[in-house]
Amino acid sequence: MEEQKASEEQSKFAFWKRNKKNKAEEEKHAKSWLREWIDALVFAFIAAAILRSLIFGSYKIPTGSMEQDLLIGDFLIVSNLTYGARTPMAICIPFTQVCLPGVKLPSTRLPGFRDVERNDIIVFNIPWEVKPISQKTNYIKRAVGVAGDTLELKEKILYVNGEQEEYHEGVQRFYNLQLNQGVRLSNAKMESVGAGTIGGEGRYVRQMSQNTYQVNMTSDVANVVRSWPEVDSLSYFMFEENEPVYPYIQSAGNFSKAFRNHDNFSEIVVPFEGQEIQLDNSNWYIYQDLIERYENNSVEREGNDFIINGERTNTYTVKQDYYFAMGDNRDNSEDSRFWGFVPKDHVIGKAFIVWMSLDGFVPRFSRVFHIID
């Protein structure tokens, strides 16, 4: 009996031992499986973060400043490789704007395929915000002027190096539309040519008086509307050269203080690396943000003299290239006409393709995989 009892005890112990071993192996297998999944997710997260920062990014168009080329609700792929990706400028949580405060990393731009070319549509950090560069708001505009270009804006028309800017099909401006007496403007007729809706959002059509309207449209649409028999006259809505527009003059940054309104400005050269600028009171506001904020110099002014980093001088040598950016929806775009030049270190990448587009919650299938010119 005792031998039988001892044998049963041994059997129970052996079963318990085998069971414990099996459970340990199962737990080990489960931990190994979980660790593999965690490792894979961490790797995928890090890889996606690297791809987004160094190769491409995805952005959504929130405003109509680039209509009709880019629409509100367009989702873009932006190539960071084209101009060369920027190395990290701060320690941030990937895919967010949450960064470690007060920490600024030394940054450089990796080699790219080419420099920004005139009329590229670029994504950049808005210069005038007082934040680390990579944490500033992302803007998208057309680079109408590159480093070294001479620009002039006369009666709403931009001249680049003495010639009228290149034609872009989607560029819109406000026009004054005067109808013949007793005629009313038709919603349906305006919509049929792509000029918007009467009483709609401000960037389309505004009724100024019984027979007068302010209409936002492209030059191609304007030529069609001008031919209608009910139209008495059609001309640009614009401010006279010396007419002050105080909301413009007092806009963000200092650049606009050098001019009277955003329909006219005298010749300026888009700054370039190595350029020597002759400073005086007449051009100080054009270059103030460049010298003080973007290139980190301390400046004091005494009459018509300047003291830069403790040295009295009336010249300044520019440290990097700059660009002049404007929206294609010219009278509904706060751009370089307001706040000045875009520094090269603020440029993120070149807009490449619309991969998805939503009108509210309704997909615009015609714009899926639309290549951005």
C-alpha cells in the first residue's frame, strides 16, 4: 500500500512538473510573440517618422489661397527630397507638433535634386511666427520669385526681372463688374463659367450696389464675362499706388510697412546668399525681419545709421537664399506681399500630388492623384 501511495505521489509530482513546464513554455512563447509585435510596431513607427521627415509629408489644404489650382480639402503629398530634407530641428513626438520646449537642435539640409525654381508650389514654415522654425505653421504658396530676382508689382500685375510674370491658368483676381441698367446677375450663368455664386463666400462674388459686383475670377473667365451683352464694363478692383490700406500696413511682420497697399510695390531684389545690402531708412522695413529675426542679429538705429552686433555700418551681407511666395488666389492670400521673404531654411518641400480630395465629406474623385504643376 505504501509503495502504491508513493507511486501515486510521484505520478502527481511528475504531472505537476510537466504542467508547470508547459505553462512556462506557453508564457515564454506568448511573451516572445508580444515582443515581436511590439518590436515590429516600434520599427514601423520609427520608419514612418523617418520617411515623413526625410522623404515625403502629407498635408491638407485648409484655405482657398491657392484656388483654383489647389482646393480646400485637398490632401497633398509633398516631396522633401526635391530640395533636400532638413535634419530634425527639435525633439518632438513624431507626427505631432508637440516638442520638448527650449531644445533646439543644430540642423542642416541634406543634398537635394535641385534648388527651388521660379513658380514651384512650395510648402514652408511661415516666417513671421515667433517659434522654433519646424514648429511654425505650414503654408503653401507659389514661389513667384527666387533668390536674385527683381520683382515689381504694378496695378495688381507682378513683373519678374522686367517682364510680366508667367501665365498660370488658375490665378484669380478681383474684378469690378458693372452691368447695364436694369439687368441682374445670374447665379447659374456665373457658375457655368466658374466665377462663383452671388452671395456666396467672399472670395467669389460680392454685390456692391444694384448693378455693380466685385467678382473673383481668372483672366480666362474674365474674357468670357466681358463679352456678355449685359456687361457694361469689367476692370480690376485695385487700390491706387499711394492709397494706404491700414490692415495691410499693420499686418504680421515688418515688410508691409515699407509700402502702401498690396496691389503695388516698387522694385525689390529677392535676397540671395552673399548679397551686400545698402541699408537706409527707406528700405529698412523690407530687410528688418531678415536681419534681426531670420539671421539673428541685434540692430540699433541712430538716425540714418545702423549698429549691427555693436558695429556701426550701413551694409549687411545676406547669409542664405530667400524666396518670394504668393497665392494663386491673389486677393484672398496673405503672402510675401504682407510679411516678406521666405528663408531657405524655412522651406519644407515641393508640392507633388493630390492623393485625395474632399468637398466637406464628399470625395472629389476627379482630383485623386492629380499632379501639381
